[in-house]
Amino acid sequence: MSDPFPAIAEAEASGSTAELFADIRATVGVRVVNLVWRHLATMDEALPWAWAAVRPLYQQGMVDQTVIGFRQAMALPRLATLAGDEPASVDAVLASYDHSNTVNLFSLGALAAWLRGEGAAHGLPQPGTRLPTPDVALPALASENDVTPETWRRVLRLNCFGDSEQPLILASMYRHVAHAPAFLARLEPALAAVQADGSLDRAIAANREAARRSSRLLARAITAERPAHATDIESSVSAFVNHAIGKMVTICRAIRVARESAAA
């Protein structure tokens, strides 16, 4: 897969970029910096501007309160059982991405809406208590050379569910769970079934639209000067919101529900 969205690896970050990565981890409440932030770090001054613009949305609990309401009405496809004797790291990855993808969906959706001038005409987002964050350690982010060819091909096939046949962005969650090939082997037919009956695409579309409405309201809380390269920043952020993050919010939540139902 070609990589139209290059990124700075956390281990390679230095100086102010490393400091921003550390603040993102602490503020969002995760052990890893999501790909979208690492991609923005490759663009001149994009990361410090974008993070400063949305950081208050996290700090004041506005994003968290939006997530609470969103999850109450969230559409989910019904996956076949995904029970299995997995490494503990599988559920750690799912918990981390279920949290980070969802809060990032709203903060970045708000940022993209603000850059397009599409904030809601009325209303203000409500601050509130922040959600608890998953205190979990994650396995290494696998690359093609770290796993068998069969496992990597499965990662690429999984990445197509809920997206176009040639998605632009490889969702990092699949790379984190690539160390558990038996789990991926069960996950693929489960997602294939809901892709085939249309329920996966319908749920993703419904959740994206709900998130879009809430993001426009959150955009009203952003106070920033319009940056240089605003069009490039908006284009990149929107690609993540509309594709990788937009689909994985639904997919990751559905997987967790399927695993929790099986455990019960």
C-alpha cells in the first residue's frame, strides 16, 4: 500500500514535536499518538496549530460529553461471536482505540468544520466531566516485515471493510492487533458478513452523520487564527475523519460489544 499520509514515528520525534506528542498522550489519555497527529507533524507548523486549537475541547470535557451522547444512540452492526483465548493485548488495543478514535473523531471533525467555516449557527457545546481513559500498554505497531505475508494480506483486507476498495489510510488498530493472527482470522469473516448484508456500511454512515452534526457544534468553541496552509490541513484532517477514524469508531465499538457479549 502506498502511503499518501506520511507520519513521524513516536520514537523518532524530537524537540518540540516530542513535547507535543507527550502532551497529546497525556491529554487524550492514551499510550500512543494516533496516526493523524503524527501525520500533521510532517506539515510545517500544522501540529502545534491544530493541537492548540482543539486542546481546550479535551481539557474542558466538551469532547467527552459529546462522546457520551453519541454512544447512547450509536448504530452498530451485529457481529458473530468473537470469543477466543486471545492475548490480553488484544482487548487492550480495542479499549485504547475505542477511546482515542471516538474522542479524536469529534475534536478533528470540529477542526475540519471550523476550517471550512461550517460551524453550527446556534448553540454551544457543554463542558463536563471527562471520561475515564484506558490505562493499558499496547504491543508494537506492526509493519509488513514484522508479520507473516498471510497476516499482512489479512490486515490489508480488513482495512477495506467499511471503506472504498482502495482505502487511503491503513488503520493503525489492525497493525496493533497483527500480533494476534488467530484473532484476525476470526475477525475477517465476521466483518465480511456485515459488509455483505449492508449493515456495516449503514452503521458507519449513520454514525458519521451524527458525528458531523455534533462536530459542527463543537467547532463553535474553537478560537484560533486561521493558519497558513489551512486548505492542506483541512484536507488531511477530513481524510482521517471521513475514512480511517470515521469507519474505525464503528468497527472497533462493534468488535468490543461482540467480545463482551460472548464473555457474558
